[in-house]
Amino acid sequence: MKLVIGIIKPFKLNEVCTSLSSMYVHEINVVEVKGFGRQKAFIEHYHGAEFHVDFINKIRIEVTVDEEQLEQAISTIKSSACSGEIGDGKIFIYDLN
């Protein structure tokens, strides 16, 4: 068994979950996380005040799959989470014993 962890943009969550369920992966854990990579921080204005936003909202999805499903799960997450912009996310794979 493998644990596949994907860090994706929040608006891509439904698309990723739908794609994974089409390959018969129905147990998905979802956690809201914050972080940054090449996107870095940005400045936001609210009621005339400036706020430095250091971390960007992301979604962490966790899926367990068999060895035979691993490549398909990775390609499914990649294709459905891709928006073509910086910050599309990362995929991590861990062995489960």
C-alpha cells in the first residue's frame, strides 16, 4: 500500500475528488493547510489597511492506493489539479507497512 499526499489549490478539490472516485478511490482525507513556494507572499488591502499575506491557502488530500493503482492515482491528481500556473501543488508518496 502507498499513501499519496497531494497539495493542491482549493478550487481544484472537487475536480480532483471526482477524478479519483472515477478510478474507484473513495476514501479521501482532506485538510485545509497554508504554505508557500515560488508564489511567495503578497499584499492585500482591506478597509484601507495593508496586510501582508505570508501563507497561501491550499488543500492537502491523502489517498491510500495499492501498488497497481499508484501511477494512475498520480497521473489523475496531476491532470485534474493542473491549472498551468505557479503553485499548482506537489505530490508526495509514502510506503505503508
